[in-house]
Amino acid sequence: MMLFTEVRGLPVVLPAEAHPLGTVTSLTVDPASGVVSHLRLRGRRWGRETVLAWDAVHAIGPASVRVRTATAPDTVPPRHDLLGRRVLTDAGAEHGTVLDVAFAPETGRVLAVLTTRGEVSADRVLGLGDYALVVRAG
């Protein structure tokens, strides 16, 4: 298990390259499948954001994220960062703010969302938009 906050700020490296491609700024989650779909990083060159599909990730360790390729995917999902996002239930009740997200680094599967009001299991996540993360009332 790993937390989003542990990954943010890690250098992203291609094994054959001498210098990192950049540093992780966020992970994008597909709420429908419950997995991390993309890795976002801020490049060393010109400070531009680059998006890589999760399939490009080879391994995540405490010191870096190793990727197989630096090729951007054909389609890039909108940027909806989970960290700091407001959490609402499907009934419209407040459920705090996202503090962190636990996930399996081997598969990208989200295990739990840690909020200011406690842990929310991944199977309760219904959707994510510009305004909030929506979870099934528990």
C-alpha cells in the first residue's frame, strides 16, 4: 500500500535516461474503475506539465517512479486532483475533505480515501468532478 502524498514530489525516471523527466504533481483516478489512470508530472524543461498513462509506470519506490516510456497518451482526462477535494455523499451531506488516498502501487487500484471525517472505502466512491468527490452514504 502507498499514499498519494508519498508519491507526490518523487522524480520520474526512464531507466535509460541520465536525468529525471520531472517530478510527480498528482495522480488521476478513474472513479468508474477505481484505479489510477494517469500520472501527472512537472517537467524539468520549461516547467510544463506532462501526463503519462498509468500503463507507462514500471515501478514506484520510495525514491522514484520508474516509467517504461515518456510518450503522452492520445487522450488526457481532465485534471481533478483528489487531495484537498471536498467530499459529499450521494444524499448531499458533507463528508469532509480528502487528506490522502491509499492505493496499490503495483496495480493502481484505489484502496481507500482518507478524509477529515475518517476513512472511506474505495467501493463507496461514485464520482469525481470539478466541485467534489461523491461517495455513497455509509
